[in-house]
Amino acid sequence: MALNGVLDQENLISMEDEELSMEEDRSSGAESSPEQPSDSEEESENEDEVEDDQGADPQESNAEMQIEGDFDRLINNIKINEGTSSGLLSKDWDFNAQEQDAQFKNDLRAASGIGKRRKKGSRPVGPSLSFEVRSLLGDGNQAYVDGNLPDAIRIMLEVIRIEPRAASAWSVLAQCHEDMKQDQPALQLRIMAAHLRHDADEWDRLARQSKELGYHAQALYCWGKLSSLDPSNVNAQWDRALLARDMGDLKTTRSAFLTILKRFPHDLAVLSELRTVLVEISDLSTCTALFQAAFEHYQKTYPSGHGHDPAKNGDVPGGGFGLLEILVLADLHNTAGDHDRAIDVIRQGCRWLQGRAEHRYWDMCDDDREYDKVEFGRTVESGPQPGMFPLDVNARHRLAVARIKMGEVEEAKLHVSAVLSEDVLDYAPLFVETADAYFEREMYAEARPIYELLGGEASTSSLYILLQTATCMRMLNELRESADVYEYIRLVDPDHNEAKMKLAELYEIMNEPRKALELVYEIIDSRKKLTKASDAGAGQLGRASQPPASASLFAEKEKSGKSKPTRTAQRMSFEALKELEAAMERDNLKNHRRLAELWPKVSRAQINDAEREWLLLAEKMVESFRETRQLFSTSTLAFRGMYPSINRRPGKDTEAAEDRMASRLYLELESGAANKSSPPTDVFRGLHFQDWLQIVFQYCFLVTMRGRFETAEEILKHFLLSVAYRSREFQSSIRLALITCAVSAQRFPAVVDNCRKLMVSYQFNNEPLRIFTAAMSSGLRATDSFIVSPLQKALYREMKLSYMTAKTPELVKWVQPMKRFSLPVSKADDANDDEEAGGVEEVIDGAHPLPDAARKNNPVITALYGQTCIAAKSYQSAIFYLLQAYDLCPEDPMVCLNIALATLGRAMQRQSDNRHHLVTQALGFLARYRQLRQEQPDCVGEIDFNFGRAFQQLGLYSHAVTHYEKVLRIAETQDSKYTSVAQEAAYNLSLIYAMTGAIPLAKSLYRRWLSL
């Protein structure tokens, strides 16, 4: 009997995909429950197996019910597919759906613990069999014992027709086929029976048998059922992962390896196998998280940098997490754009492997002096001197790439020089990646010699290297040399159309249109021939790709790849698109008018109907703007409307570009006429871009007030990428809106990030610094974000650049990729403190002159850095920088107050050896602060509060009480409880009263000032 047509392959494949998708949501790390008793259809045996329901494992019960549900779907497919054909399985099925549904609900209650019945007893495996079925089973078993295999098969098929869940019928039927040397049908039938037995070992045997016969999809299905029944079977999970990887099913491979990692966290063998899978499916975030967690785990487990490896039976660096894993983690961070983390991983990881993990002071250095080489010749005036510790060339290469991509070019060049000193034949990949990093930063002058070095060796040269070399030459305006390289590529590979196209563009720029036109015609002819050849090959492949018949339950797919069905989509005509755009414009204008009508009715305090309607309409308009591709193009051109020109619609395919270029060259040769592009526009669907931005701001402010800051942040960040808002004014407005939303939502890391962007955009301008200090005014969360290390390092770099620019402006240069001025590290270190050096008046660049404000010392950035030191309780450093700010601006009361705070803080520290002098100095600066500040008529008691706070810190409570009471009297006379510092003063005063035993006075303060 042939069983190839019994089961529907497509439905089974969909069932398997559903199983795999649900498997990732299952908790794979739970321990498996004890094995279930063997299958039995006799009621007497079921009654003998009594077990309390509380002992059942819900996870295993759910897995069993899911497998039985798969069995029901298989049986239903048999009914559907065989209902019209002849044979024993095509008769009417005696299958009561209502009874099965009731049975499933009872099983679900028993497994989940909801609605448990009082009766004790384990869930029976299989249904209760009728007398007729039990009689047929006895006849079939007797026929098999007598050796009458045809009668045994006929009887068991009849049993299956009546009751498909009779597991023993499937088993006897499979044994009959096995005795008849029909292994493939026997395997299929045993798989059907396994759905009813829930035996993990049986699924494992079936999977291995299917793999031996070449039925890989079927084996994968069996191992999937095994993993649902016994997640702790690591060997089966490993075999399943490797088989799925060989089949190209990377989703299943990922799931299986992650399941193993839950039982054996940070296992390096599993991480190594999983890394290639995650990289191939572009799940770099998961891969980075896993390796970062493993890195931190091994650092804590082996703090000395060495540990015992059971596999090698000896000490190994990092306990197995060695330099290779550190390089992998650094590459992942670099690929994700997190270059700071990549640098930290290399520096800390190599330090840890060298047994110097306790030398954390190197992390305070912004540069990589820890791993300097003697030939670097770096001179350091302050801080640790260069460590000269050894560093592997591969690790140094990662540092170089990260520094290049961060824009710290001078630091990167030190590492690049060390990498380039190695033999190009041994480290060619490092040379290529270094040159590519320069190329991505548009530093073509630095990338070109590396590419030329690679191209000079036959073993390292390639078409890619030659193309990159030619591109660098072109960008450096060496057009003739670039054309020569492209001509060489053309000789080496005559069919390389990309090189021909680039060469044609060069000839056009060099005013040689005839040569360019010949190349374009050659490219067009080549593509036409290639298209005909590919069409002919596709026809032959289609005729030869019919899959052979298979005895597997699944359609076994080849490993080679996936074939996607071609779709013939009907495109709208140009006129229809314009009509659709006109209708959307009318609808947009109507919505805008409605928004203007509803906005005055929107309540800021609570949500009303007007606000709901306004939010719905605004969301519709904002999403329509975001979904328009023309507004978010990567092109450097401005927005030119939805349909700027009928005759010149932008084409995406290369053939259209070649045709346009050929037409342009032909016209240039004939008449010299050139096409003119459409003028830019600042209107989209009837609204000016300013109006669009106003709607976006209003919408983001409202959703932030309603607790949806993430939505507002996503929208505003997306608008930063729009071609309509690329100007610096628009970018600054959007970032200010982001800062406003972040302050309202108390998301101060976002405030810091956007304020840093403003500082970078407006170099040598103090307004971004003032915005930053206003946004980070007070609060514990703001303080935590105010003292983070990246912010402190950024402020220190800006302060250092400002100081050196004022002293030696002739050393400053304009960095075009970063669009800002920069100071080379080596020259900055060598610069002296000569006061006369700041008098240079020559500009840096004719197009980018150095601002006049940059030639003067800036006290704002120095004072701000001193404030971060105060917040971080680094009072000694704070005093140093704040005194510099005081020298520059002695009339600023805020600087005096900050110096007083820093000196008081230092006086309270144990390390202070001149405590009384510091207290006296602090009080002197407080007096200077009071003299400069001078309370206004509508004062809020600021000066007295600060004096009271200082005396309270010193323990002079009587003086503190005097000043706090004065603050409260001022608030009483002006009735300014909530607009002054009265509540803060009352709270501090209550603490003094409580400490001195004046509890009634403290309670009176609570009732008067600190109660709602």
C-alpha cells in the first residue's frame, strides 16, 4: 500500500513553521518532568494508574496537547485529501468533533490548573476504546502473530478509520510494513504513532532514522517535538541546530542554540556557533548582548585574566574568553556604530588578559597612551605617562578603525602607523578595513596610499581595491590618473560595466563626450546580451527544477537557496498618480483647517473630545508626511516636489540611468544643450514646511504630556532625517523640541544627547551651554545624567579646544567631514602657554574663518566643567577650574557661589589638610556672591537661603536658623509660597529643629509650609 499521498505536504510544512514560531516563546530552560506511562487503550489499565493532578508538569502537559493537536490536523488533512479517492482510508470517518473539543478543554483545564476536578488520576493517554475497536485490535494482533500481514494491515487500517487515536494500531501497522521491508512507510507510521505516545526517546530515534534516510525536514520536525517534550536534552538540541543550519533554516538554528545557552550560559562553543548564524540573519543586537554578557561574566569569574579550561586541561587566557572573543565583541560594537564601547572593550579586555585589571585609572584617559609604542613619541604634560604596554596588531587595528569613525583622526593615525608597519602580505585584511574606514569618512588622501600599497602586490590586489583607488583619485581631483586605473580595470575585466560607467562619467567631466558615448553604448549592448542569456538560462532551470517524488512527510528543500515567485504588479499611470496626489493634497488642507479650529479647544489639563479628534487628525497628517519617500531621500538634493518633471522621472534601474546618460551625451555632442533640473520647493501637499513642523511640534508636545514620550522622540528623530529640514536652523528647532519633550518626561539622558548635538553644531557659542544648564537645573535624575563619564569627557575636550584656540589659533584647522574646527592632538600637546601666541589675526580658511569669539578665553565652558566636578564630588578639580573661570570673569556671582560650594565640599572631606582655610575662603566667596548678586525688589530669598545652607553644612545652626527665618518672612510678606525657595528653607529649618529637639516648631513648619 502506498502512503505517499496520505498527508498534505504544504499543510505539514505550515504546521512545522507554526511550531517553530511558538517554540521561541516557550520557556526552554525548565526541567523536564518524569516520563509518562506507556500508552494503553484498556480502561482497566487507565484506572490502575492513579496520580494526583497536582504532580503534573503544566509545561509538559501543554507540549503533549500541542503534539496531539498536530496529530488531529494531520488526520483532518488525510480526510480532506483522500475523501474522493478509493481505498480503506477514504471511507466515512467516525470522528465526533464535539467530543474531541470537550476532551481538549478538559485536558487544558487539567494542565493549566484552572477548574480542576476533584477526582484524582492522571490524564489518560488516548481515548477510551469501544468494545468493537478493542475486538478489532485483538484480531489484528492475532493476525500479525500468525504471520498474516495483509489481514493485519487491513484490520489495523479499519481501526484507524474508526478511532485515529489508537496508538497501538499505528504501531502494529508500522511493524507490518517493516517486516515487509518497506522502511519508508514504516517510518511515517511510527511518526504518526509518536504523536500519541509522548515518548522523548522515541522522537529522538525517529529523528536520527529520518536523517539517515536523507529526510532532513522530517528529522527537524521530530527533534522539534522532542525539544518541546524534553527541553533539557542538550544533545538533541545541538543536533537539531546543526541540521537546521545545514538546511539553511537559520531561524530554527538560532532558537536551538539560544535554548542551549539558557542551560549553559556563556558557553563559548555555543557562542562561536551562534555568532555566525546571528551575523548571517543580521541580528547583531542579540549577538552583541550575548558576547558582552559573556565578557563581563568571565571578567568577574577570572579577575586575574587566566583560568582553568577543562577542555585543554590547563590555564588559558581569560578562562577561554581570549583575544579572539574580545576582537569579535569589538567588531560587533564597531558595526553597530557604538565606537566608544568598542574602544573600552579593547582597552579593558587586553588589560584584563595581561593581568592588569585593577589598573582602572587608564580609563580616565581620553587617548590610548596606555598602549603607545616607543616610536609614537607622545609627550604628556598632565596625567599618566604612556604605558608602553604590548598590544596585538589586530586589537590595535580595531582601535584605529573606531577612532577614525569617531573623527579622532590624529589618535587613529598613531595606531594606523603601527598597523601599516606590518607586512602587507600577512595583514592584508587589516589594511583593507583601515583604508575603508578612511574612505567612509571621506578622507581620500589617507585612504589612497593604503589602497595603492594593496594594489601593488599581486596576492592582495583585486578589482575592489582598484575601484576604490580610482574613486579616491577622482575625489582628489586627479581625473587623468583615475581614468587610467579604470582603463586598466577595463582591460582586466572587459565585462565590468560599473567600471565602464565610472570611466564614462570621468570622460564626460574631462570634456571628452565622444569617448564617454562609446562606453555607454558598449554598456547598453552588454546588458542586452546578458539579459537574453539570463532569460534562456531561467527557462532551462525552470524545466529542470521539478522535484523528485519523496517518501518523506515533508517537502524536502534543497540547501542551495530559496526561489521566490515572481509577481507582476500593475503600476498606476502617471496621470492616475497625479490625480491621487491632488486628492491627498485636498484632504490634507481640509485636515489642517480642522486642526486650526480644534486647537483652541484643546485642554492642557485633561483629555477632552477636541483633543482626541485633534490627535487623530494630526497623527494621520504626520504619518502621511513620514511615509513619503521623496521627503526622506538619501540624495543631497533638496525636495523638488512629488513629480518635478514629466519627461525626467527618476529611475532606479541602471538601464534607465545609462539611457539618460547616452541621451545627454548625444545632445551635448549635437547641440551642446543641457537639461535643467526642477527648482526646489518648500511646499508639500499645500502646506509650507514651517506649518508641517508646527503641527509635528504640537503633536509631540501633547503626546509627551500624555505619557508617550517614546512616540514623540521617534517622530522628531525621524524628521531630523528629512531632506526638507536639513538646514541648521531646522535641525536646531527639532532638537530643541526634543529637549523640551525630554525635560517634560524626565528623560535626562535624551536631554544630554541632544544638547551635545547642539554644542557640536554651534561651536564656540555659549547659548547651547546655557540651554543645557537650564534643562538640567535640578533633581536626582538630572544629576545622574549630569555626571556621566561621556559628558564629562566631551566637556573636557571642548574646554581644552577653547583654551588652546585662544592661546594658539594658528594651530586650528577646519575639518570638513565634521563641519567644525579641530586641533591636532600632537600640536595641542606641544603648544606653550605664551600669552603672545593668541594675537594671530590670519583666518584659517577663506571659506571658514575662525570666529572672533574663539580667540578669547571662554569662562562659561570652564565654569560648566567645574560644576560637573562638584556634582561628582571631585571638589579639588572643581576648585582648580572654577578659579580659572573666576580669573576670566570675576564679576559673575554664579562663579563665586560655585567656588564657595566647592571649597565647602573640600573642607568636609577627610583628605583636607587646611580645613579652616577652606572654610574661610568659602565664606569669603559667599560674601562676594552676596555683594554681586544684590536681591531685587521681588526677591525670592535666594541669598539668605544659600547662606543658611552653608551654615547648616558647617553645623552653625543658630546662624542658619536666622537666614532661613528671613527667607520665610520674605515669602510671608509677598505671599510667594510656591514661587520662592520658602518650602526648601522650611524643610531645612525643620531638620534643624528636629535635630535640636524642638519638635513643636518643626510640626508648625510642616503644617504651614509643607502641607498640601
